[in-house]
Amino acid sequence: MPALVLLVFTLFYSLLAATPQVAQHVLADRLARLAPHGKVKVEIQADPPIRALGGKVDKVGVDITNGVIGGVPFNHLALVTGKVSYDTLALLFHKQLELTAPLDASGSVDLSDAGLTRLLGLPEIRDRLRNIPIPGNFMPGFGAQPHIDLEPRKVTLTDAGTVQLSGLVLVPEIGLVLPFAASAKLVLLDAEHVTIAAPAVEILGHRLRTGQLLGHIHLPVFDLATLVQGVRMHVDELDIMNGDLHVQGQATLAYLPKLPPAVQKLIP
């Protein structure tokens, strides 16, 4: 998430150039660092161009192939905004992007096995996979409710549209470490909710019965509308195509968080 926030701030900081055309070249040059072996296309529209200096832009488009953000590689990333209204003084003197009106954007991203594996390795994701409560009758011998930590190691996307995950499951209470393998299909319940279907889990090569698994573990439902504070997301497509996870959707940003000083220094 910090890397994506930095990308957005760098994008709008470039709008302080004399014209949108100059800003396009400046922004493309900066974003090229994210895709040293790929391509970057940038389009900024403001009519008349002087409106950009006054904090008004009609459209910003970014298209990146074979890039890396925050250590996570992706095959393709596309982002297009609607009209953008922002405080140029806050951006120029404080390196903070303050929207003066909600921002609508649409985009898509294609992630490969390697990208998803790196994504699950991010601290923000790993923290959510620690200290997960498991009912005691699911693990006989525990008098109290045990907790487990999941440590994903590898993600594999199959032609059948399933996501396979392998790694370790840790039971800190007794220092137990077990290898596991799991698979499931991603299901888009509606524009704002994603869950999984047809889960299968193996521990030490023993496949858990579906009833045994679902009787104790509730399948997660991810609410995209509340996943990121200040951002309302809608997903239109969620598919595995040509070996990549393809996600396409829209978002409305009410505001953007302030950048910490350490990240501000990274903005040219």
C-alpha cells in the first residue's frame, strides 16, 4: 500500500509542470523506473492546459507493462481517472495531495504466480495471517482455543481457474510447524464482495474432508467497499486468464492519506 500511495502522489506532483504535455514526459520518466524492462504510457488532459496549474485536470491515464511496485511484479497495470480537483499549494509547498472533490478512477491489473507470491509476502498481508483462532475441537487435545499462523510460500494459478497455495502452518502454543497445501476458486459475489469456493486443504499430505473443514472455519468474504479507508472500490471482473489473475474495477477516493516524512523525501 505505501508504494501505491507513493505512485499516486508522484503522479499528481508531476502536474505542477508548466503544461500537461510537459507533465506527461516528466511523469513517464519517473514511472519508467517501475518498469525498466517494460513500457510506460502517460496521458494527461486539461482544456485549457493552464487549468492544471489551478488544480483542475480533465483526465489522467497511466498504462504500464512488466512493472514492479513495492517489490511486487505485475504484467500489466492500467489506470484512468475522471476529472481531478486538487490543492496546488499543498502539493507544491507541503508535498501533500489534498483533493478538493471526490476522485473517480477505473483500472485493471494482471498478476502472475510470481506477483501473487510476492504480494502475499508483504508485511500488511502476513500480519493478517497471524494469530488466527481455531476451534479447539478442530485440533483435539487443546483445552483452550488454539491459534495458528499461516506462512504462504508459493502461489500457482491453474488453467481450471483455481488458486493453489502452499506453505507452512504454525501452532505457536506448542511450537508445531506443518506443511500445508490449499486450493480454491475466487468468486465475485457482487461488485463489492469477493469470497472463495470449492476449498481443499492438505496437511502433511492428508486431505481434510470438506465437512470437517467447513464445519469449523468460516469462508472469508472480503468487503472491497471498506477494505481501504476513504476508498470505495467496485470490481467488474475477477478472472484467471492466460496464466494471470486479471482484476478490473472502479474506485472513488474521498481523500488520500498524508505522506509520512520518510516517503515525502522520495518525491523528486
